[in-house]
Amino acid sequence: MSRITLQSLVVKTVVVHTVTYFVAGVLAYWLNDYETAYARPPLSYFMRPTTDRIVMAGPLFQPIRGVIFALAFHPLRTVLLERRRGG
């Protein structure tokens, strides 16, 4: 098995994390009716409405989190990814 490079790990982690975050977010939004829930107290006291620009831009920030996750996974790559049945 070939060694996993930091660059390949970053690319894979960013893609998987961003897609997963988006899909899970859309499903949670529809299934839990976040628009209504966040507009009513007590959530309205500390949660931004789903129409807020920062909330809508959330998926755009996920590649940054993907890079952070990849940097955390990289030192553990032998245990998590390179061994048979790793992780």
C-alpha cells in the first residue's frame, strides 16, 4: 500500500467533509423544520435565522474545516488509514 501524502489527504478530507456537511445540513433543515424552530423562542434568542447571510454561507467555510481535520488525521494516518481494518 502506498503512503498517503498530506496533499492527497487534504483534498480527500475537504471534499468528503464539505459534501457530507452540506447533505446532512439540508436533510436536517428539511426534517427538523429549522426555519420555524429558529424563528421561535427560545432558539430565536441565540440562533441566527436561516435566512441570515452568514448562516447561508456556512457551507462555504467547510473546506477550511476539512483542512483542519486533514491536519489532525495526518499524524494518525498509519493507524487510521494505512493499516488493514484501520480506524
